[in-house]
Amino acid sequence: MFYLIGLGLGDPKDVTIKGLEIIKRCEKVYLEAYTSILSCGKEALEEFYGRELIIADRDLVEQGADDILSNADSKDVAMLVVGDPFGATTHTDLILRAKQSGIKFEVVHNASIMNAVGCCGLQLYSFGETISIPYWSDTWKPDSFYDKIKANVDHGLHTLCLLDIKVKEPTLESLMKKKREYMPPRFMSVAEACEQLYQIIVKKRNEGQELAYTEESLFVGLARVGHETQQIVACSLEKMRNFDLGAPLHSLILPAKELHPLETEYLEQFLMK
């Protein structure tokens, strides 16, 4: 049997009882370690579970999926995922591969950033399409996600922005040399995301386009959601560009222009003074 198990957001104890029981009896347990991270680290998980975990990086999950599933037809194998298992398309692909190979599977769900963002007081059913903000480079500055933000704004919906992470990313030089060398891990901060969002509206304004938001629009920054050091701040885009929310992981929300009175009241406690 192949098990895809969500770990939740905060620490080792966020795993469900069902998930923990499965982890303890599996022959092999992989920890997916590139679509998200747990702030507690691999060692804390191993101590709580009482067993060794096999780190599954991008190369193993995307290129070695058949190796992960190879023994699941006769033994119990688990893949642990931060948040909920279906928070990334990679995990959906694993399930499809298992089905194609005739391998039985089971999914154990858990909390993810997609529902935990309710901690800021914005109502979940008022969120529109979630967008991802990638790191820019000197030669690559995509902004197609802006159109999705604008569509949400036009429909009176909140926008959750998931921020880029880079874990075990090969350097350009190593790809050219065909010898893998990796960049240090990077986790996009709320300030970095807001700087890119600011540059986008400067460009749109110069092109004479109608803006989805301005420098004065209210944004909500979230850090380490679900952890004891969770932090939330609400302020203008201009202020958020220079605000430090500390250690990762960060997320960002552009609230709708019109809020429910309860949303307004709850957000007030997070307003930057």
C-alpha cells in the first residue's frame, strides 16, 4: 500500500493519529522536502515518530517516482507532505502513477495554508483563485499572475499569494557543466513579494492600464502559520515592502476592496500602528 500523508503546518505533533499509526508501521517513509518545509526540521520528526525518514528532494520525487512506488505493491510505503497532500500537483502525479501500476493507495489529509489563512479573519469562501509569485531574475520577470489578481479584485474576492521557495536548485553554471551544484536554500519573504508587486503596478501605470491595487492598498502578511511563532501584519503595500516578518515560511493576501464587518473587526488587531 502507498500512503500519502499530510503533516499539517506547525510541528511534529500536528500529524493526525491515523497518519502517525501508518508512519510507525510502514517499511519505508519518505519526507518530501521541496514544495514546502516544516520549521521543526527532519530530526525533530524522526524523534517524535521514532523512526528514520528518507529525504525526497525534487529529483527523487519527479524523476524517481517509480523507485518510490516500486515496493508499494507488496509493502507499506509512505510519503510525508507538509500541509495537505494535494497542495501540490507533484503529489497528484504520484497517485496517478500508483493507479496506473495497480498499487493500492490511501490519502491522509491535514491542514494546509489554503485553509489556515482563515487565521487572519478573512472568510475562506470569499477567496478567489490562489496565485504563486516566483522569484524574479535579471532576465526573467514573469507577471502573468497579475491578471488573476485583477480578476479576483474585480469579482470582490480575496487573493492568497503563495511565495516561491528554492530548495536544492541547481546553479546555471552547474547545468552547463553537467555537474550538479546547488544554490543555497531561499524562501521568498513578504517584503520581496511586495517589491515585485510594486514594480508590476509601476509598469502597468506607465502603460496606462487600470490597476488592481495601488501602493496604498491593504495587504496582509503571514509568517509561520500554525507555528507558535506565527505572525500576522496588515498594512499598505508600500509599508509591507519594507517590513520584516522574520523566518519562513511567508504568505501574502490582497483582501477584497469591500470587507464584511466581521472581517474588518478581526483584521484591526493586525493593523500596523
